[in-house]
Amino acid sequence: MIEEKNAVLTIFKSKIEQLKDHCDRLAEENEKLKRLIQEKDADLASFQQKYDRLQMSYSHLKDVKILTLRDGDIKQTKRKISDIVRNIDKCISLLNK
């Protein structure tokens, strides 16, 4: 009977050790995944900044293209400049409120 108890105790200890090892492996994996998430978040922030800069450059490029005279279409260009000035005036008036 004592031998049976010792055998059960040995098996129990073995199972506990296995669980501890498994828990340690999971904790290590969890830390690796947390580091990976932090790296990906940093990459995402970097890409977001790059995207914002490109978006701004694209916007400026569109504005310049609008102002470019093509085929002597001065009236259309003047109209576009007037629209831009009106939009700026609207923005200024909204800011003054």
C-alpha cells in the first residue's frame, strides 16, 4: 500500500513538473509574442508617418498640377485659383469663429 502511494506520489510529482515546464514554455512564448507585437506596432507607426507624408506630398502635387497652365486654358486655371482662395477664406472664417 505504501508502494502504491509512493508510485502515485511519484506520478503526481512528474505531472506537476511537466505542468511547470509547459507553463515556463508558454511564458517564454508569450514574451516573444509581446516583443513581436511591439515591433509590429513600431513598424505600423513608421508606415503611418510615411503614408501621411506621401499623402501630403500628393496633395501638394495635385495643387501644383491644378495651377499648371495647360493648352493656354487661363480661364479654367483662374477659376481653380479662385476656388482655392474661396476655400482658404472659408477655412479662415471657420478658424475665427
